[in-house]
Amino acid sequence: MTTPKLWLVVPAAGIGQRMQAECPKQYLRINSRFILDITLSRLLDSVPFSGCMVALNSADHWWPDTGASADRRIQTCTGGTERSDSVRAALLALAEQVAEDDWVLVHDAARPCVHPGDLHKLVETLSDHPVGGLLAAPVADTLKKVGKGTNPEVLETVDRGHLWRALTPQMFRYRMLVNALERAHESGHRVTDESSAMEFSGNMPLLVEGRPDNIKVTVPADLDLAGFILSRF
């Protein structure tokens, strides 16, 4: 029996509006390196992937300046408006290379602090799982449900006992993930990550606890925090 291969998909077609920068957040720099370069090198140097597909914006003109653009392990394709559109485009671009039972790990372009130990833990834990799963971290803060407005009133405190923060990578079989994303798209069901698409298809992913410092760079303050985290590895 052939051992399933591992493939990496990184949707990097977003424009990062909340960052309010002159370029998409994946092209901001931490210690003189593009965030996207840091993310890709941490992943590709930690796990024996058979290949990687990065989905880029059709108007992207920063990619040729990255170190990753010269990495022969990495291919690119044109992404879409939403994250799920970019992931679907990347999976389609890999179709001629990937077996249906191969594993695909999808990771956020602007999440450079993923730890190699978590990557190995995810792959090892899910190797025989029928569905797949994702890195996640239990919610530590008290959560408040609020009303509308700039300074909303608190409506209630939400029980955090069974709440986890979804992280990436998220790891699923190629064909199951393609089918789940297609089903959600055709149904008009909005999915914010691959796990939600799998859940919508009736396949329940497994949570694998990961480090809470696997942050996603979203707002300007995250740049300094990500730099600090990376300095500690």
C-alpha cells in the first residue's frame, strides 16, 4: 500500500485591509524578511512535503521579489476573492500531481510563527484519522457577547469551556477537501476555513492542540509580537 504524500497549500491572495499598509500583510517584513518567506520556509524546512502551491492575487507584483519565488518546491496559481476560492484554485492546480488520498495541509500566509513541533504533532496524530483535523488552542480569555455599535454594551458572558481557537495548518485528504469546498460553494454556504467546509459536509475534524503563539498577523501591533515570538524559537 502506497503511503500518502503530504502537500502544502498557502492561500496568499488577500490584500490585508485591516493592516492599513502599502502592501498586503504577507509582504510586510519582520527582521528584513517578508512574512510570506518566513512562513513558507518554516513549513517546507520542517515537513517532507512533496510540493507546495501558493495562490496569489492576480495583481500581485511582490512575489518575484521573495526568496520563495526561487524555491523549486513551490508552484503558484491565481487565487480568488475569498480564502476558500484561493484554496479551491490551489487544489485544482495540483490535481494532476496529487493522489485522492494524499494529505493536504493548508496554512495561512500571514501565520509565520507556527512551531515545527506542532507541525510534526499534527501530521503524526492525523496519519491514520479518517477525516483529518487542525491545530487549535483552547480559549483562555473571558468571552463577551455584545450588541451593535462602536462601543457596544455587553449582552452576556459566554461559557468558554468548550471553545477553541482554530489555527493552521489544517490537514485533510485531497479528494475529501475538494468535495467539501465544492459542496459549500455550490450551496452558497460561506466557510472561513477548511474545517468549516468539512463540518458542513458532515465530516467532523479532529482538534490537535497547538501552541497559542501561532498567531496570525492581522493588525499593525501583531508585527512586533510576531517578531518577538520568532526571536524565541
